[in-house]
Amino acid sequence: EALKRAACPVTADRVSLALKQLIPLERIAPEAVEGLLDAAFGTDRKGRTAYRMRDGVEALPGLSFAAVDGAGHLMGSIQCWPVALEEADDTRHSLVLVGPVAVLPELQGAGIGKAMMQASIDAADSGLADALMMIGDPEYYGRFWAFTADGTGAWEIPGPVERRRLLARIKRPGGVPVHGRIIPDPAHVALAA
């Protein structure tokens, strides 16, 4: 049960181990993930817009990962959530909200977040999701994973956001509408792998 331990102090020489040990996030105790998120983003993080977009739904297990060191200590996590773009006529288009991508503060910048993000993208591209969205840095997420704010400007979301940071990566034939509101989607069905 070492994988269920809370995050602990680590040294830079253990970072390379974490990059090789990405595991399903569901194998980590929820309280350990919460502790990591508090350390990475602060205890006031639950008031952010992204939390409202995913209120009441569970993270998608096939797209959510944890980075652990050789002893099973949690070093980072990425969570992906089922949401939908709902049009005015109530038609829903399933999307996956990516994030938060969290890394222990002392290990940020060491490539752990990038490795976790790539694992989620690879899982999505394997057939689990063809429409991703996130709130993030367009220069970073656009450069590595082709996220863009093109087409998201008219999406309604439940809180404030810098519009240039509302990003999408859509591989679905025909895309998704440019108008609608983002809502939690408990009825989300992942694509067949």
C-alpha cells in the first residue's frame, strides 16, 4: 500500500524515477491527492472556475494519472473530468476537462507535469476522448499538444476566465459548436478504446 501514502519531501535525484512511474490516479488515496493539490495550488483552490465546471462528477480513471517515486510517494497528479458543451436546444456534446496538473512545488519545472500531460493525451488519442478542453497557458499547451483558444470564445462557463486561456483540442470529425455552455456531464460515456 505504499502507493497510497501522502506526498512527502523528495529530492531532485528522485525526479527521474517519477517520470518512469506513472500509474492510474485511482490507485492513490484521495486524501493524498487533496494534500498534493493544496500544496500546489493553495487551500482556496476550490473557488476557481474549473472546479465549478466539474462540480458533482468524478475524474475519468482512464485519463487521470499520478507520478510516484520508487517508494510510492506521490509527486504529481493529473485529473480529467467529464463535461459537456450544451447548446441552447439542450443538445450536449461530450468533452473532457483536463486538469488540474499538479506537481509538488519543490519539483515543479522538472518535467513531471509534462510527462503526466503526455500520458493523458496519449490515452485520449488511443480512443478514449476526441474532444479535450482546459484552462491553461496557450503558449505552452498549444506548442506541445495543439490546444488553442480558437472556437472557445463564445463558450459560457460558470465563472471568470481569461478568454485566451480557455483552450480546446478537438479531433472529433465535425468538431464541436462554437456556442454553448460548459456543464458537468455525469452521463459522459468514454469512446471505445
